[in-house]
Amino acid sequence: MADRSLEKEFDVLKNDLGTLKEDVSTIAKLLAKKGQTQLNEAVDNGKARVQAGVDVLEEQVTARPLTSLLVAFGVGILLGKMTQR
């Protein structure tokens, strides 16, 4: 008699663990989807910010080409000196 009760309890426990496994799997999938959405939004935001920076830089180079060339030359010399060890 006690064996049947124990078997029933074991079956209930197995069913509960199966349900728990399904629930955890569903939650993990939902969190992964939400994380992917947030990552895509962050990437899109980053791309937009980089493009805005490039646009500003292009405007500055177009407005002052000689100054931009001299600044680039100076930065190149500075980087060359820093890496020349």
C-alpha cells in the first residue's frame, strides 16, 4: 500500500519537474528574444550616432579642407613619434 502511494508521489514529482522544465525553457526563450531586441536597438542607435559623427566630420572637412589636412598631418606625426620606440 505504501509502495503505491510512493509511486504516485514519484509520478507527480516527475510531472511537476517536466512542467518546471517547460516553464524554464519558455522563460529562457522569451528572455533571449527580449535581449536580442534590445541588442538590435542598441546596434541601430550606435550606427545612427556613428553616422551623425561622420556627417559632422565631413562637413568640417568640406568647410575647412586645408585646416583638416594640417590637423591630420599633425596627428600622423604625433602617432608616429608615440609608436617609435
